[in-house]
Amino acid sequence: MPENKKFLVEHPGCGYCKVVKVILAPKIADGSIGVIDASTQEGMDIAKNNGIVGVPDCLELDEQGNYKPCSIEDLLPKRPSAPVEIETSNAEP
């Protein structure tokens, strides 16, 4: 069974997939996120059997080793929830 629990479902011809893969490159490289290539027969079968109708998308493994859908946002780095204040050097007192 794979070590990673979450998977990016992608296709090499998908422009958005390429962008997401760049963002996720560190997590893909360290093995914390796996990649399922929907252009292969195995990847296409996994995607189809789990209700994936477009890419990029996300699947995760449960405790029994079964795939279940997750949100692509679950894979992406979290944004700050509060606005970030930026100080300017030429601000007047």
C-alpha cells in the first residue's frame, strides 16, 4: 500500500494540472502527496471508479485502503485567513 494518503489526479495534457503540480512539487517530492495519472489505463480506472469526471482532482485512501474523493483545496497550501498588512517605507506619521 502506498505511504501517501492523498493523491492528485492529473492528466499530462491538462494546463491546470501542471500549475497544481508546480505548487505541490515539494509535497510530491517528499512523498506526502501521490500522483495518479489519468492518462494511463490504471489511473483512468481509479478516477472513473471514484467519480472523478475532470482533472485536477483529489482522492485519499481511507483506513481500509479504499479511495474516496477529497477536495483539491485539501492538497494546496493554506492561505492566511486574515489580511496581511504591508508597511510602506515612505508613510508619513
